[in-house]
Amino acid sequence: MLDPLASFVKQRRRQLQLSQPDLAAKAGVGLRFVRDLEQGKGTLRLDKVNAVLQLFGHEVGPVPVLPLPESE
């Protein structure tokens, strides 16, 4: 299964016709970081992820994944 964040960044970058080096320069992050992000690396700095996402008008936020336990 593809990482949704990695897929989103790669798709948006291509839509804007940016190379990975272009995206890295515009976001102020390293090329290695962009490559790691697009490959779905499990550990990335959140501030750098948000720097990239900001170019697309997005940011990382809390998303529910499991129902909360019922309170007793």
C-alpha cells in the first residue's frame, strides 16, 4: 500500500511541473528530504513536512484513525 502523504506530495509536485530539486529549493529543505518524503520514509521531521505541504496550501494535522473508547 502506498503512503498517502508520499503519494500526495509526488502528485502535487508533478501537477505543478516541479522537479524534486525545484521542490526542495522552494520549500527550503534538502533534496534528500524530498526523496525520503516521496518514498514514504517512516521518520521525517514534521516542520520540514509542513514546509513542503505549505507550498500546496496544506499542513499536517490530527486525523482520527480508531474510534475513541467509550467512557464508563
